[in-house]
Amino acid sequence: MAGVAVGVGALAIAATLAVGMGTVGAAAVRSARAAGAADAAALAAADAASGAALGVPCERAAEVASASGASVISCDLDGMIATIRVHVGSGPFAAEGRARAGPPPGLRPG
């Protein structure tokens, strides 16, 4: 009987570790999705702010974020530099991402 108890205990530990690793993996995937959506949205907003793309910068950011499955939390423009925060998912697996985009320092007006 002792062997059965050890086997059941080992199985319970393995199952707990598998669930824990799955949760950590899901959080990492959501975080990467949020970062990618924020990057793309910031680039879209910066392109619109610089005139390289048509549209209102924050509206373009929201469109691009939505296509990535994210929603824009905040959109701040400082000249042609866009800073975007996005939210992906809900509940315990939600993640936020933040990104800035704009022209390089040597090409900024002013």
C-alpha cells in the first residue's frame, strides 16, 4: 500500500506543476501579445502624426490594437511621438503593454 500512496503523491505533484507551468505560459503569451499590439499601435499613431499615413493618430492606434485583439487604454501624443498603452485579455490572465514610437532624435523637428 505504501507504493500506491507514493505513486498517487507523485502524480498529484506532477499535475500541480503542470497546471502551474501552463498558467505561467499563458501569462507569458498574453504579455507578448500586449507588447506586440502596443508596438504596432504606437507605430501607427506615430505614422499618422507625422503624415506618413492618413488618419487621426489615436484612432489609427485603436484600429491597429483592435486588429491585434487589444484595446487602447491611453494614447498620448507629444509632437510626432506617440505613447500607447493597451490591454489584452480579462480576469487573472489580463496583460498590459506600453510602447513609444516616433522619429529618431536627429530627425525630430525643433
